[in-house]
Amino acid sequence: MIQKTTDALEWVQQRGAGSLAEKMGIEFVEFTIDRAVARMPVEGNTQPAMLLHGGAYVVLGESLGSMAANLHAGPDRLAVGIEINATHTRSATSGYVTGVCTPVHLGRTLTTHEIAVTDDQGRRCSTIRITNLIKDRSGMK
């Protein structure tokens, strides 16, 4: 079981968050069951109006929430997203956005996380909530 902060951060950095997260430049900077933090560049993830794409906020939130749920689930179980929503309250236009993921509920079969995404000035741009179902890996193909 991963227990130390550095062990969990190393785990997520070695495992990776998937090819989409890599293409978007998502970088994990802190990772524990109680708090996960990642950042993502605005450049390269914008819509035609040069604002950070709303879907990019959601990818950052899902990457954080799903990885945090999988850390909670442990090595013999798999957490998969079953619901996600986002409220965008400000537009980021440059620099980086940072997502801070905290658990709302950590159960045996369900987790819910809230991800607050802020710009470089610390202004909240989006709030994302994700619920993951935890399944046993045995019997999965």
C-alpha cells in the first residue's frame, strides 16, 4: 500500500495519467489520498476565442479525481468515472491553471471528489465534481 506522500506522487508520475493528459501537458505536483494537485498550460488547450477550452478544465478535473480515486481503491481494485460535472466561472487566457482535488466521500464502492481550478492569480475558474465506482480487478479482462 502506498502511504508516504512521495511514494504516491512517484506512483502517479510513473503510472502516468494517460495519453490525453500527456497531450494536454498535465503535470502532477502533489498527490495523496487527501489532496492531489496538478497543473496544465493554457497555451495549446484553447478554443478559437483563445480562452481555455471548457473541456480542458474537465480533462484536468477527471485526471485528478480518477487518479485520486484509484489511489484510494488500492492495487486490487479499479476506480472508473460514472459522473462528472463542471461549473466554469472565469476564463483563463494565459499561463497555467492549477487543479486542487479533495475528497468529498471515500467509500468502499464509491468516491466523490471536488476539484477547484484556479489561474496563475489564484482566481477560481472552474469547479468540477467527479464520482467514481470502485470495482474489483479480479474477473476483468
